[in-house]
Amino acid sequence: MTAEQFNFNSSLKKKIAILGISGIVVLALGIIFLIFGGSGHEAADAAHGAAAGHGGGHAEFHWYDRLFTNLWINNVYFTGLGVIGLFFVALQYAAQAGWSAGIKRIPEAFGAWLPYAAVLMLLVFFIGGHTIFHWTHEYLYDEADPRYDSIIAGKRGYLNTPFFVIRMVVYFAVWYLMYRLIRKESLAEDINGGTAHHFKLVKLSTIFIVFFAVTSSTSAWDWTLSIDTHWFSTMYGWYNFASWFVSGLAAITLIVVMLRENGYIKLVSSEHLHDLGKFVFAFSIFWAYIWFGQFLLIYYANIPEETIYFLERLESDFYSPFFFGTLILNFFFPFLVLMTRDSKRHTVFLKLVCTVVLIGQWLNFYLMITPGILKENGGLGFMELGTTMIYLAAFLYVVLNNLSKASLVAKNHPMLQESIHHHT
């Protein structure tokens, strides 16, 4: 099979640049409105009462606290898309799946975002870590200080800045190393053919999956769970993974559909779309199962240190609509729309559902992160929209640029013929 090259032309680059520049403008407007619109002062006043739940750690909230919160949401969200792209590829190799051979370059390209995600994550932590993570304040560990917190102090062996940074560096270093190794073998297979590269890819993929099985949970504990330092959930690692995975599946499906509609990857048929649709459908249900399991077990147990997480979201006039709204966007909508066989084979339904899921999961991460940092001072407006537009533009540029660097179809994949003649 001849190589098929994606043309990342100047017109497409211009559109992405417009998206990014528009995001900067929208973000600037959001900051201006917060500074001069009076809401920033109101938030600061309201925060004095809310800060008591944090042990007095945040006396005031400023516009830049909300900015750090939004940066962290997008760091976690887009890091998930990057690493899930690699996980999807690894999963196909470990399972010896042939149907996906023709589309594997799309999720493979997602991994190119990982080094940028690492830099952004570290930068935001070092600049805004005290805002995002209450446990970073030293007074919490000083028994002579009235703000001393025995619960947080008891977690210091794990929750301390040096160990936190080391873990973050290890996560990204290994993830990116595995991406580079898998990418190298994948491109070498295009040149040399045969099965040697394929079997090496199976081994590398298995190693990555084992490492990711652990770090997908520990990174979730670090980056989102530790924001609500007093709270814990034994299902949280699975919940974060389910959120990442369904987001990644939606992004992969959406890009495959868009490429196909623009004349690329002609081997992709309604059969492949059907399988991608089934993935999105199935893991939307899996996400809802974890969502309900975590909520039911904790809320029904009525243990104060556990239920507070849900009470802060359910009893809030601002957050409660998102609490139930994410369930509609991430479960009921994809479940009802993709329930029939035909809907999974038509691009109009796939584009609609995948777009809704991507928005819904962003809101899910917003709800996981924002209340623990800003309490009742969270908002959803120009600042959130602008920040997300900037990240989206950067992510799309990196992924599409990576796609243009090699054949869009892995032409010497030993299971490519199975993918071409795939039928469900």
C-alpha cells in the first residue's frame, strides 16, 4: 500500500492560529472583567468565610487564582488526551487487534503533546501551586501554628513538594520515553516491513500498559484528588482514568471522522466508525458506572470526611447544575444517541456525540478541580473559554503537525489487510 501523507497546509495553520489568538483575546477580556467588574472584590470578601473549610489557608481569592485553576484544569485534561492516545495504540498492540491498524497513526500523534504537557504542568505548579494545592502551605505542619492540620500533616510522607515534583517528572519522563520508543518502531516498520518491529511494539506496549495501570491512578491522586486534601476515595483512580479514556476516544473518533471527510484515510469505512462509536458508547457507560459507584458508596455511607466532597457540589447554587449536567452530557446523551447500530456508522451522529462528550468531560474535570480550590468563588465565563481555546489550539497544532511527519496509514503494519477488509 502506498504512503498517504497528511497535508498540514498554511490554511489549516491559519485557522488554528486564529483559534489561539481568539483565545488570548477572550482570556484577556475575562481577566479585565474580573479586575474591573467588581466580581473579584466580591469573591475576595466571600472567601473569608469559605476559607475556614481550608483551615484559613486562603484569606482572599484574586483573578489570578481563578487563572491558575483554569490552567490546571486544562493541564490535566489535555495531558489525559495525550497519554490516552498512546494508551489506545498500546492497547491495540497488546490485544493483537487488527481492525485499528489503518487508523493507529491518529492516536499515536496524540503522544507528541506529552513533553509540552510536562513543561506546562511543572510551570503552573511552581507558579500557582500554593493556590491549587492547600497542602503546600508549611504552616499546616507546624504544631505551634493555630492553622496546624493534623490530617494533612499525617499525609506529609506522600504529599510534600519534592516528592510530588519527582513523581510528576517520573510520570512524564516514562510516558514520553515509551511514546518515543513506540513511535520509533512504528516509523521503522514503515521503512523495513516484516514482523520484527511489530513484535517489539507488542512488548513495548505491554510494558507501557503495566506502568500506566499504576501511574494513571497515582497521577490522579496527585493532580486532582489531593486538591481536596481531607477527602479520599478508593475509586478515584478509576474515575479519573474513565474520564480520560472516554475523552481520548471521543477525540480520536472526531479526528478520524474529520480526516475521512476531507479525503484522507480512505480505507476507513463505516465498519471502523462503528467500532469507534462502540468504544465511545461503551466507555460512556463505564464512566457513568464509576460515577454512580463512587457517589452512591460515599454518600450512602454518610461519613463526614467523605461526603463533604459531594455536599460542596450538591448544595452549591453554582456547582449543583454542573454536577447533574455532566451526567447528562457524558452518559445519557451518548447512551441514547449511540444506542442504535446505524447511529454509530453515520458521521453526523459521531461528530455530535464526540463533541458533546469532549465538552462534558471538560466540565467534569472543572467540577473535580474548581470547588476544592476556589470554593464558592468559581465561575464559568470568558476566562475559562479563552484558556481552553488556547490549549485546544496548541494541542491541535502539535498533533496535526505530528501527523504530517509520517505516512497517515502504517503501510507495512502486518495486520493492515485485516483492517482494510474489516467487517462487523
